[in-house]
Amino acid sequence: MTKVKTLADLKKLREELQKKIHVRESGDHPESTVQVKVAMATCGIASGAKDVMVFLMEELEKRGIDSVVTQTGCMGYCYAEPTIEVTLPGHEPLVFGFVDKKKADEIIEKYIKNGELVDGIIPITYQSINENQEEGQQ
Amino acid sequence: MKDLSLHILDIVQNSIRANALTVTVSLIVDKDNYLHLSVIDNGTGMDKYQLERVKDPFFSTRTTRKIGLGVPLLAQKAEASGGFISVKSKEGKGTELLASFLLTHPDCPPLGDIPECAWMLMASSPGIRMIFKFKGAMNECEWDSDQIRTELGGIPLTEKEVMTGILEWFKLDFSNFKGNI
């Protein structure tokens, strides 16, 4: 594998990789892509969201899960930072609080791979009775 | 915030939220041992009212709560280490933040893992052009996410070999830059 020392080396690396791997077009299958958003506002960053995000990006790639990891702002759960929002294809988004690397690993292994719920979910998707009724009327 | 790289992540987040398409982060070491960090974006910018309150921790444009600590915390760090902070902004044009730190000051924050921070910002915001520039008396370098994406074709930045390669390159450049300090 080429040692990358400059921008030009990336091209060599690309040529080597293209022979080896089938380039996945991201956004090709949005219906099967797992979306992960890491809350990266001041509160999140100060409690270690960067390490969690790097961990998620590396591990999801390593474990061969078709996924997109992006950043989002503060969701208003500063007390529970770092928080992440996981959207499995065809599911409602779920927010997990107090996510460190260990928790992130558990979320990947149990929730993302098997759809099994784990501790630490913040009930963001609950609707109040009023909201439900309003939707019913529309 | 433990180090400067985390502050950069935080400040760039403001630019992203202001719908910036290009964000330029630069670190310059001058001959008087000052480190100048600047974050320049072409986002929505701030109006006069917002700009006056940019260092006020009890002001935020967010609606989730009334507190915004990103810029105030950076200002505190800069001022504690013999530096200063200035923010210029024009509505519809963008915002320019400059923070300076005296490197010889005992309260100057550590730089942190800036290569990882740069890679992360580039990989996680594909629609935004991120440019990192470093300049000192002895050398300078630049990382531009648009150029990197062009060189890579369709291969994502998170691909294992690509990530390792980019981080190797960034770390080498960054350790050269640290030689200026």
C-alpha cells in the first residue's frame, strides 16, 4: 500500500484501492443505509463526542455496515451528552444518551445489527396525546 | 474543552449551522510567538445585534435554550493566555473569527489532535469544502477537502486505507508545522 505523504499520493492509493474493492456509491441505496448523527455542539464536544464520532466512523466501516455518520447540533439533552441519534432503515429515529466508546460498541452490536434495544434511550419520539389528536384530525 | 482541536470542531460547527459552503481554518505562528487561529466561512453571517452579543454566554440563536458557550469559552481561553479574539461578520457574506494565543504563556491551550479533527470534519460534511492552512516561519501546508475528494474519485474518506493514508499525511504535515513553535 502506498505511503501517503502528499495529495498526489492519494491518487496512487486510489488506483490501488480500485483494483481491490468495489467502490460503493453512497446514497445508492438510501433505503438500506443506517444514519447516525452525533450531537456535536459545545456541550457534546466538551463531553467527548469527538472520540465517539471517530469510533463510530471507524467501526461501522470496519464492520461492513452501510452507514452515514454526520454531525448535528445540540438536541437539548446537554445533561446526557454525548448523545447520538440512530435511524435504522424504515424505523423512527432513536436518541441514545451518555454514549462513550463502550456504549457505542453495544449500540452497533445490538441495536444497529439486530434491532435489539439497549439502555440509554432518550424518549424523544414520544408524542403527547394532544399531538396525536392533532395529527388524527388532519 | 481540553484542547484547541476541540474548539476548532466547535467553532466550525457554527459555520456549518450558518449554511456555509466553504470553511477555511488557518493556524499561523508569527515571529513574536503568537498562534493565530482563524475560521472564515461564507455562511449567512450575523446581523449587528447578534454580533454585539457573540461573546455573551447568555445569548444564542438556537431555540432549544438561551445559552451559547462556544465562542465565550474560546474567548476566555484566548484572553487567559495573553491573546484576544475578534469576530467580524457581514450578513449574507459570512463570518470571520480570529483568536490569538501567546504560545509561551503557561495558560496557552495544547493544540490537540488537529489532523484527526480535520479528517473528521471533512469526512462527516461531504457538501462543505473544508480548507485547513498552516503557516510558520519554516514551512506551510494546506489540506483541501475538494482536492482530496477529486483525487479519491468516488472512494469515501471513511474507507479504512484512505483514512489511514490521509491521517498519516496530515500527521506528517502537522508535525512539520509544530517545528515552527
